[in-house]
Amino acid sequence: MPDTVVKPAGDISTLSKRQRALAWVILIALALVWGSSFFLIKKGLAVYPPVQVGALRVISAFLFLVGLVLVRLKKVPRAKWGTLFISGVAGVLIPAFLFPLAQTRVDSAITGVLNALTPLSAMIMGVAIFRQKTTWGKVFGMLVGFVGVAILIFTGADGQLNFNAYALFAVGATVCYGFNVNYIKHYLNDLKSIDVSTFSVAFMGPFALIYLFTTDFDAHLAHDYSLTFVEKKSDVLALVYIAILGIAGTALALIFFNKLLQMTNPIFASSVTYLIPVVAITLGVLDGEQLVTGHYIGMVITIVGVWLVNRR
């Protein structure tokens, strides 16, 4: 790993009242943005296959940020480029493909819930790989949150026990996120959050673009010319949904998430994924997805876990 200046992990209880309020505002805003991401993925999947949704998400984020990257090119030492590349692979590229793959067989609401495994992944990797210290209180809070998520994962639409192997794609994405939040805190914390976000996305953009045109995306575009106006409108709307996903859910959200990560610590920052299910499930229900009593029980237990992890 490259050498860097490592700042001590922050604790929200040590922040000023104003900084603490800002941290919670960012946390809630991120929950709203990322919670709606799974709904946007579903809309994109209505027209495009999962690998194209993932590639288009990264490409739209890249195009949105590329100008900023050129402006700040001299602000980021070349010695950090390799580190930023690794962060981009773990925190941007792989999850962008894994979540659409999961949602080919898993409802958007439940995928949003699976995302709440990220804090547990962050804690495990922080302790096991990055030698981060923790407390039994935080461990207990994580376990409570994990129980809530487990209830949601194994509760089927009919209220019976059910498990879908495609859920493992979403679980894999949370492992990537858990690694990345620790990686950023330990090896990129001396860079500004905007540089970490923009460069990690920028390094992934060309790879996503090249990969996109190894699929049948160009044939899909050529086929659009023969479609009716209504069919074209559907395709254009799907692209708009994916563009919003890339710009808001990847580019802008990553900037604010990395800012939150540098203000606090990986466990608090990744706790946003405990709030995401509330938004994801709400949008899923409004879009016709079904919830049963077990889902609501799991949501309550998950939120209790967030409170336990972040209390003083």
C-alpha cells in the first residue's frame, strides 16, 4: 500500500454542535438519494440489460465530473492515482454492476435493504484488515442491525421464509463498499473529498465506456431508429433514469459521502445504508411492490441498530 498521512478516525460525539448537525444532514440526504437509486435501477432494467445499466451509470457519472477532473488534475499527486484507481474499482465500478444483476431477480425495495449490510462489512474489514479499534457497544449495535436486515432478506412477499441466490450479488456489493470506506479513511484521507470522488469515478469511466461497446448497446441504438415514438420515449426515459442514477446517485453522492467519511468515521458514514431501506421500501411500495409484517419488523430493528451504533 502507498504511504500516506493517516488522520485518526473521527467520532461524531467529538464534533462541534454545528458539525454534528451537518453530519446528520448529509447522512439523511444521502439516504434519500441512494434509497431512490434502486428504483432508478429498476426503471433502467425495464429497457436495458443489467451490465449496460451498470456501465451507463458509471459513464454518466464520469461525463458529469470529467470537467472538474481536468480543473483539479494538478491538485492530486500522481503517487495517489493508483490508490484512487483501487478505490474506484471497489467503490464505484464493481457495485455499479452487481446491484443491477441482483435486481433482475430481487425487488428494488429488498435490494435497498440488503445495502444495509455495508456497516457490518465496514466494521469487520476495519478490524480484520485495517486494525481499527471498536467497542462492544458498537458490535452489539451492528449485530442488532444485522438481525433486522436478515429478517428483511428472508421474509418473502407471502410472509414465508424465502431466500434468493441473486441477493448475493447485492451482498457482494456491500463487501466492496465496506472495504472502500476503510480504504479511503486510511489511504486517501489527506486528499479533499471532492478529489477522492471525482478521480475514483474518472478512472472507471473509460473502462465502463469500452465495456459498454463490447455489448450489443450499439445494435440497440441502431434498432431505436425503427421504433415508434412511444417506444422511443420509453427508451429515452430509461436513459434519463440511469443518467440521474449516475449523476446524483454516484457522482454527487460520492462527493458528499467522502466528505462525511472524512468528518466522522467509516462506521458512522456507512450507517447511511441503514436508512436507505426506508426510502427504497417506500418507493417500492408506491410502485406496486408488496410488503408484509416481517418487513416492517425488520425495518424497526434495523433503525434501532443505527441508534445503538451511533449513540455516545
